[in-house]
Amino acid sequence: MMHSKFQYLFYKLRFLPLLTGLCLVVLGLTGAYPASATTAREYQIKAAFLYNFVNFITWPEASFSSPEEPYTLCVLGEDPFGVLLDITTENVTAKNRSLAVVRFAQIEDLEHHRCHILFISHSEQEHLDALIETLHQQAILTVTEMEHAVHDGVMIEFYTVRKKIRLKINREELENTGLKADGNLLNLANICDSKGCKR
């Protein structure tokens, strides 16, 4: 029952009632991608997950310079969301903070910005080990859709089962940085470490 309620919470999100066709019109006008209805729907859901992670992850107080500082969602590498992530986070708050979206082309750019959530694009595959080493023990929630990345130290990995988006979580890596995940999020996910996953 808890699983079904939590899944409903994730999938019944604020912007998903927007028609996929409308999103595609926006994407077409801006020249942004994803280009197909199927891909757009996939990244709608993933963008909604990224937004909702804010509600189910607790960051150390030191992760914020002030009570007004927004949660910053960062995208490293080629951005697969186009405008979808911006649409999802526009004019919304979570835990009394607004949300900001920042995009980086390379690892070095992270040195000059604070990120609370970092989505690592497929384009960064060859730099993943160096990135994990750079971010070691920093309170940054790392997320990707690269296969098996959760075993290499990424905290959350998107994967697909029967056309549904699922989560793998490296709980040990997450908690070693001072982040705390809500039990409902952990119950929903496949818990993994460097050796494998529980289910």
C-alpha cells in the first residue's frame, strides 16, 4: 500500500497534466529536444523525479548559505531535458525554498557553483570516475541514467522496466555524504552498492 501511494505521489505531479503534444509544440518552437512524444514523456517523468527528490532528501544545514538560498538542480554535459526541467521547476517551492536550474558543459565548472542535485548526462560517461572522485563526500545528490553507474558511486540511477521509470539507490554512498533519504523513497527504490542490488 505504501508503495502504491508513493508511486501515485511521484506520477501525479504538478506538470504532468500538461498534454505531451503541448510540450512538443514548446520544444519545437525553441529548438530544444527531446523530439519525439515517447522521449518527451520519459523526460517529463525524469524531470518530475528530480524535482521531487528535494522533498524526500534532507541536506546538511551547511549545504545552504542562507534560509532563502534555493535548491539548485544542475545538469552536467549534454542536456536531454530541453526546456522540460525548467517547466517543472518554474515558480514552485519545496520545503520553503525555490528551485533553480543550472547547466554545465564540463566538470571544472562545478568548482564555481553550488549544486544540491547533479544530473550527469550520458555524454560524461568517460569522465564518470574522475567526477565521482571530485565529488567524493560532498553533499550533492548525484543522479544519472547511465547503466550500472550506481555501482560506481552515483547515488541514484534511473532505469526502465516494462516502459516504466524505476530507481536504483546507492544508499551507502548517499549517507556517507551526510544526505538522508526518506524511508518511503528507499522503499520504492532498488537498493544497491558496489557489489550489486538487493532486487
